[in-house]
Amino acid sequence: MMPDLGKYADTVILAYITSFAFLIGLVALTWMQSRRAKRLLDAEEARRGK
């Protein structure tokens, strides 16, 4: 169910693709930073003997 976008179809579709790519990249970056932080915290706790 895609509305008729006329001559703006290419621009709108490109905007959607760019937005989704940005969101996927942001989620991936956040996930990688979370894993790194957990790994560093676990190493620090192990070093302190907890």
C-alpha cells in the first residue's frame, strides 16, 4: 500500500532508506558500546576480587 508520490518518489524512498540505515547503525553502535562497557566492568570486578 504505497501512496502515489509522483515525481518525489525517489527522494522519499531515499529518505526512508537513509533513516533506516542511520537507525540500524545507531542501534549497532550502542550495542557494541554496551558490550565493551560490560566487558570492562567485568574485568575490573575480577581485578578487585568481587
